[in-house]
Amino acid sequence: MSAESTPEPGTPGGTGTTGPRHRAKGRRSEPGVKRGKGLLVMAWTAAGIVVLGGTGAGYLYFKLNGNIKSVNIDQALGTDRPEKADNGSENILVLGSDTRSGSNKALGGGADDGSARSDTAMVVHVYEGHKKASVVSIPRDTLIDRPECTDTDGDTHDAASGVMFNSAYTTGGAACAVKTVESLSGIRMDHYLEVDFSGFQKLIDELGGVQVTTTKDISDPDSHLDLKAGTHQLDGEQALGLVRTRHGVGDGSDLGRIQLQQAFIKALLNQAKDIDLFGNPKKLYDVASTATKAVTTDSDLGSVNSLMSFASGLKGISAKNMTMVTMPVQYDPADPNRVMVAEAKAKQVWEALKADKAIPKSATEGTATGDAKGVVS
């Protein structure tokens, strides 16, 4: 997620890559942790849903099911898609959206213009056997060629060249975002998860906050974040500021923010085992209620039972078995506020995941990765 929906002129606002340039149009909510072992597919979505698995609280499903929003991605995408893997591995597109409406208006820092953007984008690849995973963050300001796509309302949107990656979601919502990622990676997205600003903030508060250690001072008025170097127990507002800040660390680009987001996910994963949700039924329900209200899923995951079944298959994945990288990019020489896909190295990343292999270290060496790594632990 980010502090603002579009990069500011004169600041490095994107991700760099060497690839096609594009320009786009626009429009318009974790499976998590069980006893500290589960994969936090997204650091701020379904943690509460997963821990319900061992409670036998089936009667709550009827209430929680009504909270979950879902979209029929498969119908909108049709049949012209990459083939589905047949070895049990799965790919999940996780988006954090910065809609400017409702309770997100104040958090987003902008007027309600009726639009939303994919402020955070991660491709989560769960390997065969569901014991490890790789997460690839896609910088929102990456210039890409957006394919023609059809949204879930049946409206078709023209292809566009040299546009920012997050324009896909703005243009055609979840379906166009998935279509664009599949076009970019050549990999089929089996599931889709989305969460918004306010849902993230509330979920962190329900979980009791998250402890992080900063090695440098972080100050960003735009994201309302002011942290001295040291250990902090972040509440929801502070955690939101941390994962959205771009001017408080590094060179002010989206790349530094991605490093913070990835570090935060690891911190949340490592801390989850200390949260006694099983021993506190009310807290458990409050967390689950907040998570289900925050999340939007593909139609296959659009119920508590489906989400729990999906998440239970991920419970063997821990933080130490999760690799997190940023899609290889380079700064656009024509505009330091944008990045371009480093085509050869990005191809190594996507081909590794397609083959269900580990991402080679060579794929991310010598690319624009920002310098926030090590700022948070």
C-alpha cells in the first residue's frame, strides 16, 4: 500500500525495468497463520479466518460469510489464459487497494474521486507440497503493456502501451489486474485476494499490534509516521504508515516501500505464534470479523469454509520457508519517477515459478531494489 495513489513529480516514484513503456487508463479486499506456522499470504487479510479452523465455531460461519465480498474472475477472463499447473502448486495475486471512498478517504489522503488503485501487488507462489513459498512484489509504477481485458461487469477495455502497472486495476478492477499479471508473467493466477487501507489498520489493532525494530529513524508526514531507531509495538495506524511510507526511507521510491512491506510481513509472521487467539473466543471472533470484512476474493474463495480449507493447506509454511523478492526492474532513464521491467532477469523469476523452482539469486542481482532493506527487522 502507499501513501499516495500517484507518484509525485520530481521524486523517484516507481520501479525500474528495462522493457516496454506504456501508459494506461483507470477505474475503480491473509490466509494466515495457525499456531505460528501458516503462510501469511497477505500480511493484513485473513489471519483471523485461518485461526478459526481449530475452534469448532461453525455457527459463526453464517455471520462471517456475509462479510466476504467475491468477484468472478474466471468468467471475466475466459479461456485465453496460461495453463493451470498440474502438480499442486498454486499462484495467488494479492492486492492492497487504496480506494478513496468511505473510511478509506481519510487514510488515503485524497478526495473521493470514485476510483481505486492497486497500491500493493504481490504474486504468491506456493510450491508443490505446500511447505514453502516465494513472494514477488510488483512495483505499482512499473511501465508495462497492458493487454485488452474485460471486467466483471462485462465491459471491455482497450490495450495500452507504456502505462503504469497499477492502471490495470484502476481501469478494469480485479479481472484486468489478473489479466495484466498473467500477461506480464506468463503464469496463471489460481486465486485473487484484495484488502483495503481501513481493513488493514483495523486488523492490526485487533491482533494487538506488531513489534518491529527500526535501525534508522523513519519520518514521513505524508503517511503520518515518525519512528526513532529502535523497537516499537506498532498499532494499526502506525503499521499502515509503515507499509505506505515512501519518502521516509531510501530514495523515496516505491522500491524502498516494498522492502518495508516485505519486512513487515516477516515480522507479523514471526509474532503471530505469540497471539493467544485460541484462548480468547471474543478476540478470535473480532479478528475474523474484521478480516472477512476487509477481504475481497475470487469466487472460489468466497466463503469462510473455502478460505479456511485453502489456508489449512498452507499451514506448514513458515517465515523461514518463504522467499520474498521484488520483480527485477530498472529506473526509466526518461523518467526517474517510473521503472521498467528488467526483461531478462524478470524472465528468470517467472520461469522459475512456472517450473516450480526456487528463484535464482542471479535474477535479482544488479537491479533497482531500493535501499530500505535492513531498516526494519
